Amino acid sequence: MTRSPKADGKGRKLSNFLCFAVYSANLAFGRAYKPILDAVGLTYTQYIAMVALAEADDLTVSALGEKLFLESNTLTPILKKLEQSGYISRARDPADERQVRVSLTKPGRRLLEKDLGGLLVEACGLGDEFPVVQKSVVRLRDNLLRNTKDKQDGT
Amino acid sequence: MTRSPKADGKGRKLSNFLCFAVYSANLAFGRAYKPILDAVGLTYTQYIAMVALAEADDLTVSALGEKLFLESNTLTPILKKLEQSGYISRARDPADERQVRVSLTKPGRRLLEKDLGGLLVEACGLGDEFPVVQKSVVRLRDNLLRNTKDKQDGT
DNA sequence: TCCGATTAAATCGGACCCGATTTAATAATT
DNA sequence: AATTATTAAATCGGGTCCGATTTAATCGGA
């Protein structure tokens, strides 16, 4: 045990922190995407939301939030902006007026066909490791979320 | 070639996006740290800034920003809060009044000795892979930043 | 049926992140 | 030495993130 950055007395350096690696890699992705997304008037989060919608359309805000690990407090303003931009549509579900259904519009779908994300695969510089790293980070995320869910009920 | 998420026609799913893996893992880290950091009145970014200062004290805002991949526009308000909390000190450098020197205080140093980050290593659930993933993500970040730096000068 | 839960979005305030600008101090040029 | 250029922080506005609350619609038990 004790695989902590410090482990044996010393070494508690920023460069050993996995959380910082992820934090700074996320900043780096945002900066790498910026020039590409600026050209089409999207932010990073807005783009990710659209990719999520490309898989499964006509989602409620909650359902979309589950895919994105976000809630309505964060999502609502983002979706409103995407609606203003004309890339998505928002409408109350007639069967349950509490819910708002979100879908890509034609222009939104057209934009995604350009595969803006693919432009950056090379910039990651991971070569064949790309899918390996991707899966490791997903596993990390899922472990963190699972081990964080208020575990005060030891079922 | 073509190691893009789409690659062979289809598969452009959110779950294949490395950027989304990193984005959501970063959210997960923030949530995992929250209860731990709430207890000492720090935010995630404030904590990371303190870890950076633990390695090399008496840094200027720019120098600290280089370690954190942030600039004064983001850092200044964070440092002001850390100063108010009593964990760091800020002072103009007498030799060059343009610069502000930042250092950990005694209470700040004491707080870091608790190794709050170490509490989460287990929650990552990566076992022996921990340092491997850590290094991969760092490499990813560095590649992205290098390949993004306005490369319009093909030296 | 009616009224108290429950549920889904939206709203609000505080804290990052960033591009762009401003302020103040130092360096460089003439 | 005085003016200009450069540099370091700070400021500002827009766009996330998030905990907490509010609003509105639906559900459920008496």
C-alpha cells in the first residue's frame, strides 16, 4: 500500500499529483480547441454538449446531464446559448411539462460532421497509446465518482 | 494513420473522446476533493496553488503561473483569497516593485503536511498503474501545449 | 378530490478560466 | 535626463461549475 505521491517521506511534488496532471491536461485541451472552436463560435463545453447530443437526440436536460456529468444549473445556460446559436432546439415535453427536450438542429448536425475533434488527435502525440490512455482516464473518473458517492451507507 | 475517434466511418461517440475523458475526470477530481477541502476552507485550485508553493517558495506571480499553467488574471484573485485565509503571504519585491512575491505561511505549511491529496490515491483505483497513467497524462498535456503554441513559424 | 410530497428546470451567488485592457514600474533609446 | 518601450500585476467581462434555493408540474395518499 501507500502509493501516495509522498509514500516514503518525500516526493509530494506537484509533478507527482495525478489530479494536477488531469487538471492541467484539461486546460491544455481547452486551449488547443480554442482556435478551432472560435472559428465556429462555440466554446469547449458547448461543443462537448453537442457531441453528446449527436449520439442520442431528443434528450431531457437531466438525461443529457448524466452523459456529461453536469446538472441543470450548469447545463441550462449552455443550452440556451446553443439554442441562440441555432445549433440545438429546446422545447417543453407536452407529455410532462416539467421536462425540456433538447435536440440538434440541421446546422448543428452539419457542424459535427466536420469532425472538429479529429483535428486534434495528432496534437495529443500519443500514437498507438491514445485509446489506452483514454480508457485509463475513464476508469480513473469512474472510480473517483463511485468512491465519492456519499459512502456513509455501507450496504 | 487515422486514429481519430471516427477513423472508419463511425464511432464518433463521446465515450471515445480523450478530451471528454480528461474533462470529466477533472470534474470527478474536483468533487472527490470537495469534502476534504471544505473541511479546511480551501477550493481545489487554491489547494493546487499551495502545493506548487510548497516546492519552491518566494515565487513571483508569473513564476507560480508557469508551474500551474495559469496567468495573473486567474491567479491574482486566488492568491488574494489565500492571503486572506492566512495560508500565504504576498508582498511587492523591493528590488522590482512590479513583481509580487508569494510564500507559504507557517499555517499554510502545516496544512500541507497533512497530505490531504494522499487520502484520494486509493479512490483513484488505479493500483500499480497510478504512476503510469500520471505520466501519460502529463505527456498528453505537454504535447498539446507544444503543438498549440502558434506554430505559424516553421523553424 | 385535495393537498402535501416529489420531481425537473431554472435561478442565484461565489469561485474559477481566459482574452483584452489598464496601471504602474523598469529598461532602453536618443 | 526625458521619452518611449517593455514588463508584471491587476482589472474587467463573458462563460463555465456548483451548492442552495425557487418555480412549476406531476404524483400519491387520505
